[in-house]
Amino acid sequence: MQAAKEKVKDGVSAVKAKTKIAQAKASEKAEAATARSHAERELAHERGKAKVAAAKMELHQDKALHREEAMEHRIHKHGGGHGRHHHKHGVGIVAAPPPATGAGAYHPPPAAGGHYY
């Protein structure tokens, strides 16, 4: 299911990128048509190339983000990957010492995700 979501997100990003590329090319043609000199036409062409490159770069970044999201989903779904458990079997629970109180008491923040490995 996650692979299908990834493909859909990639497809949407590709459509957005193609739209931006088409807009960049259209604005380049319009700018080149209104240019009065050869240098202005070259400048319009360079701007168009820059916009196309920016759109392709954004597509690449979006795809990388989709891959990252899919990997995070797989890791969280499967508890760290490949069915391995990070706790020791047969080890009893040891009671934690009572928390310190007073002005100098230090209370560390909980670990990310609430897990202590």
C-alpha cells in the first residue's frame, strides 16, 4: 500500500513539475518575442533554462522526500525493521529510584518517541 502511495505522490509531483516547465517555456517564448536585441533573447533563453532546472530540482527533492516518508513509515510500522526486538528477554523489571526533589533536581527529557533503548 505504501508503494502505491509513493507512486501517486511521485505522479502528482511530476505533473506539477511538467506544468512549471511548460509555464517557464511559455514565458521564455513570450519574453524572447518581445526582446529587441539578440542579447535580450539570449537572456530570456537563460532565464527559461534556469526556471526549467529549478522545476526539475524541485521534482527531484519531492521524490526524495517521498522515499524518506516511505522509509520512515516502514521503520515505524515494523518496529525498527526486519522484526528484531530491542529488549532483552528474561530480564526482570527494576524499580526506578524515587525522583529527586528540591532546587537542584534535574529531570531529563524523555527520549524521542518515548522509547528507551
